[in-house]
Amino acid sequence: MEFDYFFRNPDLPAIDDGPLKGLNIAIQPNIAVKGWPSDAGSRALSGYTALEDSTVIKRVKDAGAYIGGSTRMSEFGFGLNESHAGEAVKQGVADAELLLDMTGEARVAAAERGVPGYKPSYGLISRLGLTNLIPSMESCGVTSKNIQNIRNILAVIAGQDGLDFSMPDTDRPDFRKREILPAKTTIGLITEAVNMLPEKERGLFQASINSLKDSGFIIREFSLPDFHLFSLVHSIAGSVEASSCAGRYDSVRYGERAPGAKNWNEMYIKSRGAAFGSLLKCFLIQGAYFQFEQYRSFEDACRIRARLLKEMDNIYSHADFLVFPALNPTGTEETEGLSSIYKRFSFTLFANVTGQPVLCLPVASGAGLPGVQLAGPRNSDAGVLTLGEYILNRRDGGK
């Protein structure tokens, strides 16, 4: 199927200088571009046009990039149902694509289309002008056939933004390549994550690990018995955040207003009922339940999240990087339900809970395994990207 934009930039590329000169970037319509439709794939924002550029758009434009258009997305970017994420890059229509990664969307879309996909460390990139759903778990991800493009884009869009108060007060990271010495680099794998794969895919994943070992890397196995709790924490804490965030979509300021309401309260209820799709409704209702009826469960989820962060930090004290499968072969979104979302993204959402950077790499053609993930401790983005480039170069016959 030939790719086409949901909305195509009506302006021709300008002749600008800058580190991203000549780069054609696609976006999803939850990233604000002044004057462009920004409905985030939802009737709740039907007809909404962005009033100003988001910080990431302003920065890539200033660096000489051209925004080619916006692609179709799932509602508010939750999951990949009906999304065309990664397709513009796969077909060569765009050099890169920017999209929010809240459960692993940037990485899973990349894995399914055979291109690299990246989720940066949380807090590295400004969220100003991004239509949020789960603020504490979202990052602006990047897909591109070329990891150097990802590196160059991150070097431009990362760094302090005085209008995003959630960002830590740190200097702009240095994204230059690091030296990779396999004999001094430990790559770990979590046994419980690998064991979630069916037998055939587990063997293929182990073959990828063996190729890393053959390249001279030190491979270590770690046990994290609580790995399955990442999904639970994301489901509870994420849905509460989403329910709170979606409260602003009341049909008064944005979106369509349902007819026939007799009073303000009825207008809110009818309009919000018509504004969201069934999958997102389930997620928001679940969040409201934990927020108002089972708040203790939300508090427990937050405590477990803090514990998981500590457990991952402990593993990283013994390993430089971790490697994970990218896709659950038994997970699809053919039926709209929260369980299908959490099965499909069961190998990716851990990084949204912890905020660590992850690069999804395509596996060599014919290997049978659709992508692996390289993860590092928070703010180790340059190292993760360098390792990914090293592995791809070795795989493709480079040095």
C-alpha cells in the first residue's frame, strides 16, 4: 500500500542551513505545528488547529529540517490500532518520524516495519506542545532508517525548555559517539523477560544474544522476579494519569458538542461519551475507578514503581546495557481491549515506567525475530545509540 500523509505540508521546503538541513521529518498530529490540524486522532479534538509550534517542532525547523506532514495515529497515541506510524520512514517518504512513546509505540512500530526506533530518557525532551495522555510515562520518540539521523535530531530537540517545568535542571547532553570496547562492555538480559517468549522465538532471541557474545561482549543473565509488575503499574498508574488528563476534553473548549443536552452536566456526559473511542473509554473509566474507588491500589502501584526503579538501577550497577525482545508474537490489537494492548507492548512498557532510554534495532533479514531492544540507564542515550550503531555495522559487514 502506497503511503500518504493524513495532512501534507502545503509549504515547499525552505533553503535553510543547520545541522538538520535537507532532512524531511514526518510527525503525528499530537505534536503541534502552528496552523496544522492537531486532533491527536480523536473526536475529542475534532477541528482543533494548533496555535503555535511545539518546542520540538520549533527546534527542528530552526535546525533546517522540513516537516513533510502528519501521519495517521491511534487515538491520543495509545497503542497502534489504525496507526500508520513508521510507514513514511519505511517507504522512504520521510527521513524520520517524531511520535510519542507511552507504552512502546515508537519502538513497536519501528520493529514491525524493519527500521530503528528510539525512546529517549524521560525529561530529556520538552513536552510543550505535545498532546499528553500519560505525562509521567511519555517521551517524544524517533524512527529513522539511519541511527545517525536519530542522533542528530535528538541533539537538536533535547535540552532545557523554560516552559516545561517537568524537565530536570541539567545541561544539554552530549550525543557524540562513544568508544565501544566489547571486551569491557557487559550486556545483560533479564531471564523472566526472555522466558515470556514462545519456544521458537526464544531460540531466535538466544541466537541474537550469541552473536553479541561472538562479537566479544560480556553477556550476563539477571533475575527480576517482579518484571511482570511493569504491566500492572503502567495499567493502574497510567490509567489514573490519563483519566485526569482527559478531563480537559469537555466539548466546551475543544471538539464536538453532543446535541440534545438539557443542562451543563448532561452536555458534559453526552459529549465526552461521544468524544472517545471504546478502547480509550475503557482506559479512562479504569483510571477513574482507581482514582475515586480504589485509590489505595493507585498508591500501591506508585510504591511498586519506585521499587522497580531501584531494582533496575541495581541491575545496571552490574551491566552497562540490557537487551530485550521487541515484540510479543502472541500480542495483537485485532480486538479493541486493554488486555490486547498490554500483551502487545509487554516487552516495551518497562522503559516508560522507569524513564530509561531504549533503541529498537531491526534484525537481519531472514532471522525471523522482528527486532531487539537495547536499553541503558537513564541519561545514557549517547551510549545506547553508539552501541546500536556498532551492532548494525558489525551485522552489515562494517567495523
